[in-house]
Amino acid sequence: MIELISPTRCTGCNICVSICPMDVFQTASGQAKGAAPVIARQSDCQTCFLCEAHCPDDALYVAPDAETVTGIAEEAVAAAGLFGSYRRAIGWSNGHRDNRSADQTFRLLAPH
């Protein structure tokens, strides 16, 4: 389930808003252009990881096993190196596939 969008990492590109098949995100109304979107319908998240995989700023964290909100803090996600971990695990860089070997961080957290 989508857990958080880092307001310090997010550049407001809104790729997550566009790519989410469940319409979980919403552009931040009333805020300056480039503001981070908000998680408007968190319970609709299907944990597909499209948002995290396509985020060029590593600003999203999707909890791989969570069926309910865990409440993890941004600092904890950053300290654990989890921002962008899914994208690295599938071999993507900045939303595009590259030839690097997959990072094992995500695999250690998600069951097979």
C-alpha cells in the first residue's frame, strides 16, 4: 500500500497521478506549481508499485506487505534506504530500464 510521498524529494512532476490505475493520487490544489501530490484514496491502492517504479525522484514509498497503513515516517524510510527500492529491484533507473543488476533490498522485504 502507498505509505508516503516525500515533500522534500518530490518535484511535483505528477507522474504518479497520471500512472496510477486506481486514481489514488490527487494534484495538490491551492498549492504552488511543483508541489507534491497528495494520497487522496489510500485504501484504493492495489500495491502495484507503478507509482514507485516511475517516480524519477525516488519520492514515494509503497509498503510491499501492508494491507493497512503502517504509519512509517519519512525519516525511517530514508534511513532504511527504501525510497526507490522497488525501482532498483526491477532494474529501472529514473523510470527507465537499465542494465544494472537488481538491488536486493526490496526482495528482502517482500515475500516471494
